[in-house]
Amino acid sequence: MDNAVTFITYLNTFMLIFFTALYSYKIIYILVAIWTKRRHRPEAGSIPPFNKYAVIIAARNEALVIGQLIKSIKNQKYPAGNIDIFVVADNCTDNTAEVAEKAGAIVRERFNDKKVGKGYALDHMLGIIEDEYSDRQYDGFFIFDADNLLEENYVAKMNDTFNRGYRIVTSYRNSKNFDRNWISSGYSIWFLHEAEYVNRPRMLLNNSGAISGTGFLVGADVFRENGGWVHHLLTEDIEFTVSQVIRGEKIGYSDAMFYDEQPVTFNQSWKQRMRWAKGFYQVFGAYGGKLAKGIFSGRGNSFSCFDMAMTIMPALLLTFFSVTINGFFFLAGLLIWDLDGNKAIIMATSAAFLGTISWIYLMLFIIGAVTMMSERDKVHCAGWKKVAYTFTFPLFMLTYIPIAITALFKDVEWQPIAHTEAKSIEEMQ
């Protein structure tokens, strides 16, 4: 019996040390972000050259929101002649194409029930631009979802970072509906943290950032080298990121702000994050070996490869492994061993389980609290909600554990998320 308790103690100690060793560098990211926030950060402006950009929006039944996005693009403080807007109305059954064209976009419709997903829509539009608009010689392509809204200096700030030599640039992702409930705020806090406490310090430390679904810029030469948008796993954004990092690309970050709508029901959130979890497994399976090779290659992208490996590694499954082993001994203690042994086993496993959950909650709470304190002026909701949702943020993140476990065994397909927040950029400001 003593051997079983000793094994449990050693196992949980090892898991704690192992996790700390793998992810301690994230603390450095946070410290770098906090330190640099204390220093003066000059306001970015429209610094020449004014590159020519094509904006690509893949939209599926987005008539309610797409007009406001196009309006926010047209209101940019950037030479209007240097921005063209392209919308691919992908398998739409509403009047998305009509609304987008009326708002001033170049629109093409696409109908394909076999090749379903944003990646296929993006590649379709890239092909059209190559065939029909090659004379415009775009320097880069912005990728947005139809529910996004851009601050008026968004393109100018992204152009500044692009001019610094970054061929791929990600940006600051804020939320249109932070204040709806604990689900939308959970997403929002994570995206704010990812922007300022992950991607920004990555760039400051000369590592690669990561794009996150929408709100990013890709140089035209990158797409030419890749042969278009060739990434079609369930998380095409992280697949694109990992593939570029392996090739030695460093993705830059700009604090150019855009707004995004988050799911508000647990059913919507479950389906979306199930796709993300399954997609991460797919990317890990497809690129994990190449990332491992990159880590030990000795090239300048070694740490970026390690960072991406930690990003896509199914860390929640390691937590699940620890909980499962403890649960096994807990049940065995109930069913097999003598009464005194039962007490020792049950106490050890219960303490381990409560300790693990408490430790995870505390770490997530610190992340949420630090993020909310620094970004509070950019979050549009009542002060008491900012405080309340800081406490619910760890609970939202902990729901990833059953999602990650379910995604291991369930077939997952891409499904659109309906958008309902038809706000203008003026309302957000």
C-alpha cells in the first residue's frame, strides 16, 4: 500500500516538474510584455512606402455583418487606391454576395459541397485574383472573417510592420461582444492575452508569432512560393503558421486593432473548440516530426519551432493522463485494498486531483487578471463585469479538458458559426 501512495506522489511531482519545464518560458513572455508596456511606445502612422493590398473575405451567409466590415475597410486612414476588397461568397444561401457588392467589394460566388472550409474559399479567390487582377500587382493580402471590424488606422499600422521586413503579420484581436456572458468573455480574454502577452513578446525576442484565424497579412511572394492557400486541416490558420515557422519564416505582430464576434452559447463554443482541438491533433500529427527536427537543427528558428510544438502539443491530454492514473488508484482503493489502505490511497489521489485543478485555476486566473488589468481600457463593458469574468475565465479554459478528450475519439467536420452582432465600428469606439 505504501508503494502505491509513493508511486502516486512521485507521478504527480514528476508531472508538475515536467509541465513547469516545458512551459516556464511563457512566464518570460509575460514579464517581457509587462516591462515593455511601461516604456513609451510611439504611435504608428502611415509610413511609406504605401504598399498595395488586396483584402480577401471568405463569407458564408454573412449578409447581416459583412457590410459593416467593408465600410470599416473603406474608412481606413490609408490611400484608398491601394486597397481592393474581394469577397468570396462561399456556399451561401442568403444575399451575402449582393450586400457585399453593394458595399463596394469585388464579389465571386463559390458552390462546392465536397471541398468545404475557409481554406478552400481563400484558395479559390487567390486563383481568381491571379487570373483576372494580376496587373494590379498586390504586395500583400489581408485575410478577414465577415464579422470583423477594423479600427481606422489598422491598415496603416500593419503596413508599418510589413515595411520592417515581416512577410506575415498578425494583429490585436478585440471582441465585439465581450460583455455578453462568461463564454464570449472567456474567448475575448484569451485573444487579448495572445496578442499582447504572447505574440508581442515573441516578436520583441526575435521569435515567430502565430496567426489566429483572422486579422492577418500575408505577403504576395509567400503565396507565390506556397502555390496559393494549400492548408486544409481543420485549423488551417495554425497549420499555415507551423508550416511557415518550419521554413524559417518569422511572423510579426502589430497592435493594429480589429474586433471579432465570439460564440455566446456553450453548444456553439463546444462545436467550435472541438474543431480547434481536433485540428491541433491533425497539425501535431502532420508536422510534429518536422518541428522536432527544427528544434534540434541549430538554425535560427529552433526556439520558434519549440514554441510552436508547445502550442500544438496536446498538453491537456497530459493533464488527462495524470487525472486518469490518479482516478484509477482512487477506484482501486475503493474496491480492492483494506480499509486503512483505502484511506491512504483515497486521500493521496483526492489531494492530487484537487491540487492539479487548483494549480491550473490559479495559473489561468493570474493570466486573466494580468491581461484584464493592462487591457481594461480597450474592453467595452461595465467594470464589475471585467472583474467577474476574470474569475470565470479559468472555468472557461478548463472546459477544454473534456473537449480535448472527446476530440480524440470523435469525427469532426467544419461547421459555420452564425454571427448576430451587427455592430458598426462607431459603436465599438
